[in-house]
Amino acid sequence: MVKLLTAVLLTLGLSSVSFAQHKAVTQPVTSTKNMELATFGAGCFWCTEAVFQDLEGVEKVESGYAGGRISNPTYKEVCSGLTGHAEVVNITYDPSKVSFEELLEVFWKTHDPTTLNRQGNDVGTQYRSVVYYHNDEQKRLAEEYKKKLNDAHAFPNPVVTEITAAPSFYKAENYHQDYYNLNGTQPYCQFVVKPKVDKVRAVFGDKLKKSATAAK
């Protein structure tokens, strides 16, 4: 896979400190004051992070792992497919500026939710499409949206997105954070991430931060 090859090349240049920094970090899945949390898995978290960073009302996006069988997994362990984790993003957002429904719309329009455990050339259970809900309202909205998509035959094949209660979230290693902004010239970013970012800027122009609008 292109992503894994890129990651291997990148990892070879990293010190062991990057991994040590990750091991002790377990992110809580509770909302902060006046903010809410949304947790989505839509394939490679480099892509998913970049897609949501531009949205007005999104304060922070963190890449990480969730839904697996062990605590504090490393990227290498998750990529093996043996831990059961999905690559996900934790989105801290202001519901007075962007709603959970709007986040769902962006989520479903920027990846293929009909392919089980796969996004393009990225194959494995870690790339599954998933909504990890943090409350009953998020669960209801996600299930209703998924049903509408399937009832309307919005995609050629049924939506297979997993919708389940948010488990523990483990923040990924530091070099995965803000990946597209820091590594935009990397081949994977140019050929896989950038088209998704460009799509968000074109389709959701009215929902972008001013900084993202200026960059269009």
C-alpha cells in the first residue's frame, strides 16, 4: 500500500522517542466546556484529520486509534491488523458553529462508506468506516443518516459504516498529528489527501474557516 510504504520511509527517520511519547497517552472521550466531541474513522487518519481541520467551529482534530483489544497501541501494531483498532480522529467542535449533522455530512461525502475494511489502496480492518458516538443523540443522528443514505441508494452499494459507542481513544504518535499540513509535498498527501481536502473546500465552501477560504 502506498500509505504503508510512505509511513515506513518516514518511520526510518524517526527516533525511538516518538514512540515513547505515545505510549503514556490515553485521551478521554468526554466533552470539554461548551465543546462536543465527535469520533470518526474513514480510512487513513491523515486524510480524515485534514478533511475536518478546515471546518468553521472545529477547534481541534487529533489522530489516534480506537476500538481495539489492547491499550496504547503503536502505529506498527495497528497496521498489523492484529489489534482490532481503527484509525480514527477525535474532533473537538463548537456545536453553536457546526452541528454534528453537518460533521456527518462531511464524513460520508469524503470517503467510501460502502467498502468493508478498505479505502482505495489502503486495505485492512484499521481502515474501516466507523462512527463512534458519545451520546444517544449522536447515535440517533448517525443511524438516521445512514438509513437515509441506504433508502435513497445514495451509493451504488449499501453503506456499511459501523455505528457504535465510543471506546477509549489513544492518541497516535506525534508525527501523525497535523500530518497533511506538515507533509503536504509527500506523494501520499499529494495523490490521496489533497483531492479530499480540495473536495471539502469546493463542496463545503460556506462551512470553511476564513483561513481555509483564503487558501482555496
